[in-house]
Amino acid sequence: MAESASEKPESYEAAVERLEQIIDRLDSGQAGLRETLELCREGRELVTYCSTELDAVGADLEELKLDELAAKLERTGS
Amino acid sequence: MDELPGPFPVGRYARKLQEELRRRARVRLVGEVTGVSRSKVQAYFELRDAEGAVPCAIWLDDLDKAGLPEGALRDGAEVVIGGGPDYYPGGGQASPSFAFRATHVRLAGEGDLLARLEALRKQLRSEGLFELQKQLARPRLPKTIGVVTAESGAARRDLLAGLRRRGWAGTVVWAFAPVQDRRAAPAISRAIQELAATPAVEAIVVARGGGSLADLWAFCDETLCRTVAMLRVPVISAVGHERDSTLIDDVAAVACSTPTHAAEAVVPLDCDAAREALARSAAALRRAGEGAVGSRRRHLVALARGPARALRRERIALNQKTREIRAASERGLAERRAFQRRIAQVVLVRAARRAAGPEADSRREALHRAAVALRAHEPERTLERGYVLAETTTGEPVTGVAAARAADEISLRFSDGRIRVRET
């Protein structure tokens, strides 16, 4: 397995790549029951992660000037 | 120092220096004008590029003859001047000065700029600065992007429209800067550096709505381009020039011709398409999970039903065999009894014929053989071998279960006696 299912993916593209691997494996019909259920569980976690990432850029486009961004980051403690 | 020639009067030396310099070859120089000032008869300025500068002076008469547009000789203008070095020896009250005496001046054309650009491009390429940005990983789905552009202008609007078309609605951090001419380079460079220093910014777009190469000259600035090349945040240039690329295009991670294309480069993921693909993936996972469990459940159920079905099948087969055996058994008994009767008849007929013959002894002997043979075929002989003869209480043979049940009570005859039996 390329990465542990419980670990947060390092990026959206890494998550999508792993998700495609999982679906290819499931589509092959070669996975046993235990592996299938494990892949489905990992896949659902990846879908949730990707969905969260897409949601983060899915509401309203926010426009800030650099100093406004700095003030916002200070407020949020980032 | 006494071994040196002289001492000479300095005024004479100054005039000699002037003569020497004026003998030098006349040339053309190209560079950017800065620090323009005028006296009643001359204009003064510095001509400079990234490597150095020369103080210049031009008689106003010569400047008028050049026919430049009004105000063209200004700070930031790229010009070509013709002339040679000169030295003003000064006087009792006036300070001496060196200047490149320009006798001709014209605005630099694209050809002049391109020649300078190519030299600089060659230099930066030889230093490997074109490759650094291209080796950076670019996020397919950045949440925050930085943009350097003019506050008012089509580039800003086009970029936003492009981002929205991709279904992207993250955070855009603007760092507005003048993007018009060479003087803009330090401000652009500073804006890029400030964005790059903000950790949330995952990629930077430098956008301008296009123009002539002279308009875009700021984006060929050596310091700016070296700055971009060394950044660890990917920079997407979109300072569209239709014929010739600017130097920032060479050092940037990606060069785009328009701000619209820059939107696609800075957010490579088509978010709307990605959302649809993600929904398909989620459905595929659900189907796979349910299918795997469902098909196995059906298989298990089939397996669980298997033994009962097999038992039923065996029971049917067993009953069939039992019926066949019973039928065969009844058929066998009847055939055997008929065979014995036929044998007895044949023997009796033969014995009777022989008994009627003239020789009594031989007839007796024959009769004896016949009796022995007949005895061998008697049912008692069969009973002695372990068979049992079922009879009614009146001695009639019982040949089947139906007859036995009808008789209520039957007699089983052994070789050594009989017993009565009743079905319970």
C-alpha cells in the first residue's frame, strides 16, 4: 500500500492519485473481501479529504491585499 | 615620486586630457535615462544599465535637431545616443567635469532592446537561472494565490474571470505595483518578494495586459529576474507580448500569454470537473463495497442452503433405489418359483416315461434319481440355505407387502419350523 489509510495525504494531487489506484484495484476484481473493505475505507477517507479541499475553494472567492492577509493570519493565529 | 615627469601646471594638463578624450572614437550607447536636468544651453542626464553608467550632456540645439517627442528625454526612457567622451577643464571659478558629449539622440527601438535582452538572456541561461523555478512542485489546487499586477487594468479582471471559470473560489492576495516601464522593476520585485515571504501564498502570478517590448521592459530587468529565479514559490508570468518573450518568462515556472491562461496555470485543477470526478469515485467506492459484501452474502446463503438441498437429493435417490430393489426382489421370487415348477414337471414326465418301460430295475433306479433331483428343487432345500417363505395362516404364499398387510397376520416358514408375525 502506497500510504497508510489513517495518515492525512500530503496533498490533493497525492490523494487523487491514491484514490485512482484504489478504484483501479477494485475494478480489477482481484481484491479479496478483506482487502476490498480496507480499500473502500481508505477510499472514503480520501474522498472526504478531497471534498474538504474542494470545499475550501468552493464558496466565495476572497480578495485581500497583502496587509489584509497578514492581519487575518494574525487574528486566526496562523 | 620624483622620478615621474613634471610637475606640469594643472590647467595645461586638463586641456591635454580634454584633447585626448575628444580624439577617442565616436560611438553609440544605449541605456536608460536617469537624473535629467537642464541649463540654459545643455541637458544633462545619466545613461545607465545594470552594469554601470556614464554622465552625459547634450547641447539643446542638438537635442532639438533630434526631433524627439515633447518630454521624451525623461527618467526611465530607453535611448540610443551618439557621441564621444569629453572633458570640461573648468576654470578659475568653474568646476571641471567629465561627460559623454551626445550629439545625437533617439529613443531606443525594439531592435536595440532585443539586442540587450538577448545578451542578458544568454547570461542568465548560462547561470542556470532558467531551470530553478521549473523544478519547483506546483500545487494543483492552491487555496491562496498571490498576484502582482496593476490595481486598475484588464489583467486583474481577466485573471479573476479565468479563476472563476475553473470553479475556483479560494483567496487571492493582491500586491499592486506599477507595471508600465523599467522604473517599475524594483516595485514589482518587492511585491513578489513580499508575497513569497507569506507562507499561505502557494503560487504567484505576475500579470500585465500586454504591450510593446518597451512597455514591458520592467519584466526584463536583471535584478527582478534574478529575484524570481531564486524564489521557492512558483511564479507564473503573464505579461503577454505577442512576438518576443520577456526575460521573466524565461525564469518563471510557467510563462503564459494572457492572464486567462495564467488562471489555468496557477490552478491547474478544473475544480468543477474535479468535483464531478470525486462524486463518481465516491459512487464507485460505494458500489465496490456493497458489491463485495452483497455477492459474498449471496454466496454464503447459497452455501448454507447447500447441505439441505444435497440431503433432499440423496433422500429422493435413496427412495428410488429402494423401490427399484423391492420391485426387482418381487420379480426375482416369482421367476424363481416358476422356474422350479417347470423343472419339477420335466422331471416327473421323464420319470413317468421311464417307469412305464420294460426293465423294472432300471426304471426304479431312474425313479430314484428323479426323486433325488426333485428333492433338490424342493422349497425346503432353499429354506435350509436361510431363505424364509412367507405364507398366510392358511398356507397360501404371501408375495408382497400389500398382501402381507391384507392378511393381518402371516406365517414365516423356516427350514426348521414356522412363526407367526403381525405388523405393529
